[in-house]
Amino acid sequence: MGLGVPMISQERPGEGSQFTHWSGQQFTALLDSPGHTGRPEFCRIDKALCHDEDEQLSFEAVRNIHKQMDDDANGNVDVEESDEFLREDLNYHDPAVKHSTFHGEDKLISVEDLWKAWKTSEVYNWTVDEVVQWLISYVELPQYEETFRKLQLSGHAMPRLAVNNATMMGTVLKMTDRSHRQKLQLKALDTVLFGPPLLTRHNHLKDFMLVVSIVIGVGGCWFAYIQNRYSKEHMKKMMKDLEGLHRAEQSLHDLQER
């Protein structure tokens, strides 16, 4: 689902992106304009960018994220640039795991790479309910739940939350607190780049371990029951044997006295 508003583009103070103040309709019009070579390039990256307004806006957000990371503006985010971004912008003191997740085997990340990685992310397919759960549990801003539901913000919109966009944060989300804006942006940026946080990620290993724990617990109780039963039977047998031995000793004693 889209945001349902005509003007939700990415706005970064001090930067002159040609699409900064453009709506999805204007973005499409530009691609359709005579002599513009953008449409074949965008279509090559993803056919949905030719006609889907939501995808166009999200792509522009992803491109802005890439631009923010690409310090030398050569079109690729290298290892040093991503490391610096993680430490300075996302405040990771030991970003080794995140760094490995971002690059994988590819040391140079282009806009196309970043967009394709986003399209294959679990977050991309989140429902409105899952985004709201993320907002409450991870971002810890439950007061905006009603707004998120009203706007039907699904996972598709996450990149638009991850950029510094005064229109999106202020006009659309009605988020007047600067600290709330920054918190939402940083959490969304982390989620777009590295996938769902652990507390919202469906953890199959955790489910498996829970089942194993239950099985072990039930097995332990059954083992204790069997052991207790065996101990009682063993004790009963011992008592019976002792009683028989006592009778035999008594009989021997009686014979000796005769």
C-alpha cells in the first residue's frame, strides 16, 4: 500500500538532487519527457520503476541513502566508506557484523546493488501490522501507531522513513519532536540496510530451541517418574529379600537350639 499522498519525496537540506521536491507523478513525467534517457536505465534496474509510483519514491530514497554513504561520489560504496558511515552516522563502535552483512562478497556497492538488496529483504514484504509492531517494539514510538495505520505504511515505505525528509516527517507523519524524527530515521535506516532487528525477526532457531526445551522438560519428568517407580520396586524387592533372609536366619537359629 502507498502513503496515499501526492508529495512524499526525499528532501535533504543543502543538497540539490533534481528529484528532491518532486512527486511521483512529476518523477514519471520526467522519465517520459522527450530526450530523457532515464526510463531505459530505470527499467533495466527494475521494470516496476517504469510505472509504479510507490517504487519510484522508494528508489529515490534508496538512491539518497547510497549518496549519503558514497563520500567520493564515484557511484560505488566501498569498504572504507561503509565502515565510516557505520561508525559516524549509525554510531556502531564495532560494526564488523553489520559491515559483513552489508557487503557480503561484494566490496563495491552500487545504487542498483542496494536497490536489489532492498527488494529481496524480508522487510520489503512487511505488512502494515508488522511495520506497526516494529514501530512499537524496536523504535519505541507507540504514540504514532494510529498515524502509521491510517497511512497504511507497509514495508515498501521503509526507505522513505530512512532519509531526512521534512515533508514526510512533519507534514505526513505529524512528527514535531526532533528527537523522534531522528530516532525513527536512524532505526529505519538500520532496518533498510541490514534487515529486521532480532526482536522482530521470526527466529526459527528460537522456536526450535523452545520445542527442544519442552521435549527435554517432559522427558526429564518422565525419566524422574520411571526412576522413582524403579526405586520403589527395587526397595520393595530388597525388603522382601531381607525379610526372607531374616526368616532363614531365624529358622537356622531355631534348628541350632534344638
